[in-house]
Amino acid sequence: MRGNNAVKFFSIIIITGILTWITAFGSILGFDIPGAADIRPGIDIQGGVDAKLYAVTKDGSLPSKTDLDSARLTIEKRLDSKKIFDRVITTDTQKGYLLVQIPHKKGEAFDPQKSIEEIGKTALLTFRNVDNATKDASGNYTTSGSSIILEGTDIVDATAELAQEGGYEVGLKLSVAGATKFAKATGEMIGKPIAIFMDEELISAPNVQSQITGDSARITLGGTASEAQQLEAKNLAGLIKSGSLPFKLEAKQVNNISPTLGSNALKVSIDAFVVAFILICLFMIFYYRLPGLIACIALVLHTALELLALSWIHITVTLPGIAGLILTIGMAVDANVIIFERIKEELRGGKTLRSAIDVGFKRAFSAILDGNVTTLIAAVVLLKFGTGPIQSFAYTLLIGVILSFLTAVTATRLMLKAVSDLDIARHPFLYGVSLKVKGGKANG
């Protein structure tokens, strides 16, 4: 085994071992690192909290349907930011409350207060000057370094409207104090963005076209009018208005929800996954021999990475989400099958082992890429338009497909090329090919 290849091979083995250990035990060398046990199960597996959040208005009157819908949007956005997709949020306009159901935290005893804190109070809406603000990894503005121009209490109303020049816009009605502050800010920020935040999350960053001196303003979305743009305008208006709701949300009834399927369903799913994993590895080793063994190592790496990703980004995993995880494992193996069959064809055609590996990966890559891209598109669509457990499935599918390129293609190739330098590992039989090769081995 050549020096560089040996380093790459053993590096992958060591990394796989370390990540697998962290996944299984959640710690290494005395450092606590979230592992598979820290993944948050959905309501269907672990149960959750059922809370009725009643609107508390100044005059004791019931809130309007619009106000309740705005509060619902706020809570949904908060839960989205926490990656809690397995939830139910409904409104009751006759009694003036929101019914919210969310899963328990992993390993946490039933604690109503903690659950309510996670749902959060009415969100704080702010309009900010982001001239000196920092940006996150995605290039979006953050509240760090920004200064507040307006708060939710400065917004009297926000509505989605059809603009005169076409397309939809969000019309804002400002209080007297808000209009004064906004006139000063917009006069100094022409051509610059004013970022709108819900708590710490950026929801929009429109540019100032001219100074706004009245008690009204508008945020134009641009483009032509469509149902999608109308929905975008309504959602933005609802989020802005929810920052200045005339009531607080008070939890008066909090109950425990039993799991709809139960931990036994999770155990059965995990057992099925383990059995399927073992059978897949046995098949790969029996049919493809040495490449099959390497594929199994890459499959362990893929599984560890995906479980750690789900744990570290705090995604709520439901049983459909587990199905997405198992599906991506199968896709990773499928990629290896395509590659190994290509390598066998090249060996039967008389190519040397090293050449067969290079050509096999090259010719198989386009087919693997096409299959994974179509799956990625489906996952993105499910993530965009799905809700609850469907989004959990979409997240695990999306993460798994991306990781399959790292493991089934890159890691497998590095390990396979490394072992092909060994004389003992260059016999065609080890690659599932029965050829009579002079000297009893293929020349690399």
C-alpha cells in the first residue's frame, strides 16, 4: 500500500471508528458530545405535551380570527427554528385559544413549564438598521451589531394588498411614535436594507426606496401577482402583525399526550434496521467480496454521520423520519452496486485493476448523480410544502442523500484504491470476477 493511500485508508477507518463511538455513547475522551441517544423523538414515539394557550386581552374580549391566526404563525415559526416539525397547532375562535401539541424533549420527565417555555411568549418583532450587522453562514443578516428602528408596538396593522404596479405588497400602518421614528430612519437609509426580525430570526430585508414621512408604509415583493406571491404576502403580514398582538398567550391547560404508536414501534423499527443492515453487509461481502467489505465500512460511516447530523441540528425524528434514514442507507448501497458492477465489467474486458477502478467510478458517477439529484428534488419539495412528520422524513432523506456522495462515492473510492496497491488484494476473485490471469493475479 503506497504511503499516501495508506494514510487515506487508515484515516477513514479511524474517523469511522471515532464517529461510530460518539454515535453510540455520546462522549469521547471525557467530552460529552450529542449522539444518537440525544435525537428528539416525535409524538408518535415518545408522546408529548398538549397545551391550550388562551388569549389574555386588556378588555377581556375574545381576539379576532386574524389575531389568532397571527399568533399561530408566530408559534409555527418558533417551532420551525427549533426543528420541531412534529406538531399540531389549531385555533378556537369561539373560546379564544390555540391548541398546541409538541413532543417531549428526549429523556425529559413531563414538565409543563419547560414545554411552555419552549413554545415561547409572543414573539418580539423588530425593524433594524443592519449597516454594521454581522451575517450568518448563509449570508443572512443577524441581530448582532444591528440597531432597533421600530418594535412590534410601533406597528398598528399589517395587511397583504395588491399593488398598483402589479404584484402583491404588505401595507403597514404605523403609530404616531412609530411614524416619527420611521421617517427619521428611512431618510438616512435610502438605498439600504431595513431588516425585519422575529426574535433572532430574519424574516425579510426590504430596501428603502425613499423617505417615508406618513403613518403608512409598504413592502413590495416585486414580480407578477400569483397565488404563491399572495400567500407569501399574507404570511409576511401575519408575522409582522403578530409582533404587536394586543394580548398575551397564557397556558391554562397543559396535559400529557401518550405516544400514538409507542416506544415499542421504535424498538421494532430499530431491530428491523439492524437486521437489514447485517443482511445487506453479508450480501455485499458474499457477492462483491473485497469491495463489498469496503462498502460496509462506508455504510457504517454514512449511518454514523447521518445520526450525528440529526442529533446536532436538533431535528425531531418521527417514524416516517426513521423510514427516510433507512431509505438513504439503501440508496448508498445502490450506488456501490452500480460502481462495483462497472468495475467487474472493466476487469472482464481486460483492464488492469487500477484502471478498472478509475473507469468504473467514472462511468457510474453520472447514473448515481442523476438518481440522487431527482431524490434531492423530491426531498426539497416535501420539505417546502410538507408539514409535521412529512418534513421529518424530508430532512432525513435530504441529509442522507447528500452524505451518500461523501461515503458511497468518495470514501469507498479512496479505500478501494488504497487496498488495490496490495499484491494480496489484486486477485480478480476478490472483486467477484472469475478470470484466468497469468501469474494468478491481475497487474495494477
